[in-house]
Amino acid sequence: MSTATNVEATAVNTIEWLAAGTTTIVVPVYQRQYRWDIGGCERLLSDVRAVAGQDDAHRHFIGSILSAEDGSEPGSDLILIDGQQRITTLMLLVAALHHAVRDTDPTMAAALERVLVRRDAPGRTKLRPHAAWAELYESVVLDRRDDADRESRFDDNYAFFRSQIHAEEAPRIWRGLQKLEHVSITLGAQANAQQIFESLNSTGEPLRDDELIHNYILMGLTHAEQLDVEERYWLPIERHTGEAIGAFWRHYLVMTTGRELAANGEHGVYSAFRRSFPRVDVAQLQADAENWRHFAEIYGILLDPAKEQDAEIGRQLDYVNTFGRSTYPLVMSAYSDHARGVISRDELIETLEWIQAMHLRRTLVNLPGERLIARLCRALTGGRDALARAFARITPSDERVSAVLKYSELPHAAYVLGRLEGVDDVDGFDVEHIVPAVPGDTWSGDGVRLWSEYSEDEQNSHRALAPTLGNLTLLEQPLTERVFGASFPVKRAEAYVRSDVPATRALGDTETWGTAAITQRTVALTAELVRIWARPALPEIDDDGLTPILDAVRRRGWPAGWEREFDYVEYRGERWEVPDVKYLFNRVFRRAWTDTRDAALSYCESHGGPIYDEMAWKGQWDELDDSHFLYMGWDSNYMMTAVQGVLEESGIASEVFVKYSYIGNVM
């Protein structure tokens, strides 16, 4: 049996390990900030007290501490790869104990000081945090704090320990601390630090995807290289994206891969990042990091369109944010193309308009908006015409939208009315229901008949049309307050004619208000709506919920009695009646064998099947010709992956769609 040479693991006494030698334990730049809260401190102190009360044979295990030497010379710094949260908290506890006894127990104080401070450099702490917060940490541990009002986890947790440790209990706490043990894992020069780091079952708070990406990027570099990459690339990425850095990486990967990110355990984004960047060496990292920083800067503008210097582009980005951030992968890509001169300003604005039209129209007709952006990102790589066709296919038609607007509640009403009525900034305006959503008994549409005198059918008709487009307008908030709940003639005289919004002021020309007036206004506004939120002028029809094959969800099964996963499959304009992925797998590979044989053979060669030149084992086979056979005994996950793979290899994946059955869609 061979012996491991790159990893050394030893069970050690934690306090002795910290106090030994003159080595500084360095927290590298890729580590996250210190974030243990009071709850974690309470648990640590409770464990220390518990083990202190037991006999000398008992010890308390605090987990594994992963580190690597920063050089081969004696006294080289020890780079702390995993365990900084625990070690930092432990140091704060030791500091609190040291400060509690330094005037009353010089012997204990000296022992505690050896844990905190290097013997060869009294002013230098044994633990050296990230440079960004090292001074803050040292001011707490070395008791150099001034009276400045500040907030930090170091201060909070130190204050908690000082409040809990009394002079008479100090010997007990010290006894408990000396019973702590951990496994010290020290890596050699050839060890894969990232792989070992990920495999450890750390007792600390789990890392987020962006923190794992940070570690992955920097861990294989020298300390000097880490500092350079951190300063030039990672910190700008953090500044641009802020708290949304995790979402940035997800959206960036959807943009670059053209695939939705499936949940892969707890770290689907990180897993996708590693697949996209399997090697992170210094030379390649420079080019990649420039790209990451470029898109992070764009992401910051999307988060806050006020940063955009072009007023019209900024306005359009603000409009896009009405529908959330799911469109950011496509917007980032289009914005970058404009910034690099690939597309014009007008083309960027047109793309942003297409995004808004797609979302608004699909919302109106109650079509889902999920799993659309990855396919649009793929289409964008095919050029302007391909993107326009992709939008046209999934954006409902004028006729369908016009029919729905007559009777459906208007979504995103302030946004829609703002654009329809020429109000750029809707702050300070209310969405005014001309017929109130719940009219009072004295409300009247003509000043003659009261609401209580309307028939039940008339009341129901008015209520049904109250949230529709024709019954809504923007009105300044002071005017809204003045006529709240008033009848139409009062609103017209006291508010509408005084509004600065032309469409609202025009209501003053209407004598009475009822269902006929609402319908007439809806027709007029609908014509304007379909003009502003226009589909690309192409003949493609609505796709009726078709899913591109590359976005097809792998089957999870369904209840007994359900027989169809798909209603149908659209293959290059043909409509195939295939009930599930097994039938689809067979038909796609048989068609590939006829139409794109070279691509099918290439796929099978690189993936080890599913076409073979003999029936080498028992099972279900389909004969393609005298010397080639398709094995049919795979599970549905393999079959769907193979279908997607061979179509992509053939270059025709963009022309294949599946229409799920009801149960297939919900499963």
C-alpha cells in the first residue's frame, strides 16, 4: 500500500498548536469575512465549560483545520484554508480571558498571551486576518480600541465573551480551553487544496456559491498572485454586484452556457462554474477575470439604471426591471455587444423593448415566463435575425392580447399606464380606478343614478371591468386624495381636468362613465399598447408552450394511469406524435442515422453509445442496419441527455421542440 505524501493529518491539542513556534497563521484573501454570531459564541463557551467540568481523560473535538505552508523555509506562514471562523472565535475568547486576568493572574495571562501573540514579535498577533479587516481584529485582541463608534463581529463577540467570563471562573475556562482538540491537516506542495477543502465536513457555516467560486479562483495561486487578482478583479466584481453577487454568477453562467442551471445539490452555480472553467491557471485567469469584471460592471448598471449615462438606455433598463431580474443574462449579453460596438444603440434599445413586450404579453395571456431566457441567449449568438425569430415565436400575437385586455386585470398597471400616458416617472402618481373597485352606495357614473339603484347585472358588469385597462389612468396623489370614492362627475370636475397627464385630462370631455365608455377606451388604449409593446415583425406564430429540446426537463415519472409525457414533438417543422422520452429517443436516433449519420457516429464515439456495431449484451435493441444497433434499455435521464446531445452535435437542436402534456409539464 502506498503512503500519502501530500497530506499530513494529525490529531493535536488546539491551544498547544496555536501557542507553538513563531509561525503566523494567515487568513488568505479568498476567505469570506468573519461572520460567527453570538449564538455560535454561546455554543463554543458552553462546550468549553462542559469539558472543563469533566475528568482529565475527556477532550472536546472542534473538527478539522486545513492549512498549507506558504514556503519551505522554517517559520514560514501557515495559510489557513478551512477553519478561520472557528479559530478567529477561539482567539476572541482567549483575548477576553487574557484581558480579564492580566492584572490578577500573571502566570495564566502569560500562557494566554503565547496563544495570541508571537513570542519573537510581541506586537504581532499569531492569527493574521485578511488585510481588509486585520487592523480591526488586532485592535480588539491587543486591546487597542479607541472610543470610536463602530460595528463589527469582532467587537460584538469579544464583548459577549467579556460579559460572560468572571474572574472567579477564569481558571475553569482556561482548563476547558486546554482540553480542545482538532485534526490538523497540512497540505504539501502537490496537494489539491480546493478538492480537499470541498470534501471536508466543516462545522462552520456553509459557504455560498460565490464564496466557493472565490476560493476556487484564488486557491491555486501564490500569495502575491492572490493579492493581485483580488485587488484588480475580485474586489471590483464585489463592488459592482454587492449583495447580488451570487445572482450575478448564476446569470453570467446562464448567459455564457445558454442553459438553465439545474439544481445540483447545494451548489449548482459553483458546479456549473467549474465545468465552464475547469482550469484556473494564471495566464488564463487574466483573460477570464477581465471578462468577469466587464460583465459585473454591466450587472451593477442593471441593478441601478441611474448609473447609465445614456438617458434612454437607462430608462429602458428601468422598464425591464419591472419584470424582475430573470432577464439579466440576455440583457448583459446585449449590453456588452453594444458596449463593444457589435450592435448599435438602436438595436440594444430594440432588444430591451422585445424583452418587455414578451413579458407583458405573456403575463396578459397567462403564459409562464420561466425557462425562456437561456433559449434567447442561445438565439443571440446566432445573430440579430435569430434573436428576432426566437422572440416572435414566444411573444403572443396582437389578436390574442387584444382579446384578453377587454376583460382581464391589467398587470404592472403603473408601468403600463406610465408608458401609455407619457409619464416617465410614476412616483407621485396613483393608479386611478375611474369606477372604484368597490363603489359605495352613493357612487354614480352620470350624477343621476346612484350605485344602489343599479341592477345586480349592471353592478357585476362594472365590477368586472373595474381593473381593466379602459377603467384605469394615472392621477397625481393630491388629486386622488381630494376625490377618493367620489362619483364620476365630481372626479371629472375636481381632479381629471386639473391633471397634467393628457390622457387623464381628456376624461373631462366625457359626460358619463359606464361599461360602454370603459370598452371604448380599452379599444383605443389597446391599439397603442400593441404598438408600444410590439412583437418582432415576423410571421412566426405563438409557440403554444413549446419547449426547446435543449431546455427540456428530464422526466421524473408520473402517477399510474397517465400515459403521455408529451402532447407532441415538433421536429424541424414536422409534428411527431410521441408519448414519452423513450419513443422520442428511438425516433431521433433513427432519424439521425438517416439524415445526419456522421454527427450521430461522432456523438456515439465520444460518449460510448448508444449506437453499437453489435448487440453485445442481452436487452432491448433496435436494428438500424445490418451492422449497427441502437440499445433501448437506458433510463429516461440518459435518453433525454442523449437526444439533446445528438441533436446539438447535428446542429439542428434549435429546430426541435417538445410540447408537454399536462402531467408531463407539472412533473
